[in-house]
Amino acid sequence: MIGEGFFFKGLYYFSSHPQNNEYSQVSAFFSFHQKQLLWNQCLAHPLDIVLTKLMPNLDIRSFSYDTCHLSKSTRLLFMLSSSIANKMFNIVYSDVWGPTIESFDGYKYFIFFVDDFSFITWIYLLKFKSEVVHVFQNFHMLVMTQFSMKIKIL
């Protein structure tokens, strides 16, 4: 036996007094280590100081995850843009992303359009990358009919 527990309101709980044997100590350590890993993942790999405030008994030196270090990597700052839109659709930014894991509807790509003035964002899902031109034509038509404007810079 590695431990004992009880059932209460639909959940199983470990007893607070584990058996005094080697297996229960290993099980308790494994359970604590899994709890650390779970909290670390749920909180998106926070800084060590955050984990120690949440779990004061946590020995941060006892575990290390590559994901934590990779998730804290930084990127260079974007250069400030010299162009500033003074009304909607003067400048529209766009990008195509994919392929990614196919959705249940068969979409593997997406394209987005961001208006520089209002920061309104339109996102379109694509099954094939070849649909980009057609989607842009539809977006351009939307801008002209719904907003009575033209895109000046894409």
C-alpha cells in the first residue's frame, strides 16, 4: 500500500497522514512534483518569485523546465512607425499565417487586416493559401460598401 484516502462529495482525497513507508514518501514526492509542474504550466511559466509566493514550501532549485526559459525569451522592440494614419483605412496592415493544425471545418490558414487608425481587426479563415486574393477583394469591397472609403495603403 502506498497511501490511503477517502471519498467526499464526489472527489477522492489522500489522507493527511500517509503511511510511514518508503512507497508513500515516493508517492508524496511525486504528487508534490506533479503539482509544481501543473501550477507552472497553468500560470504560463511565471517568474520564480511568483511561484514561491504561491507555494512557499517550493524549492525552485529542485526543478527546471526548458519551456520556462524559452517562454521568457525576449524579442527586439518594433521600430516606431513614421507613418500615422489620420483617418480610417489610410493604412491597413495585413498578414497571412499558416499552415497550422487543420480545424474540424478544414481551415489551415488565416489572414488578418488591421486598420492603423482605429486598430479594428478583421480575421478571415482560409482552407487554402490561394484564397488570399479572393478574401482581400471581399475585404476591399466591404470597406467600400460599408464604410464608403477606399484603402490607401496596404
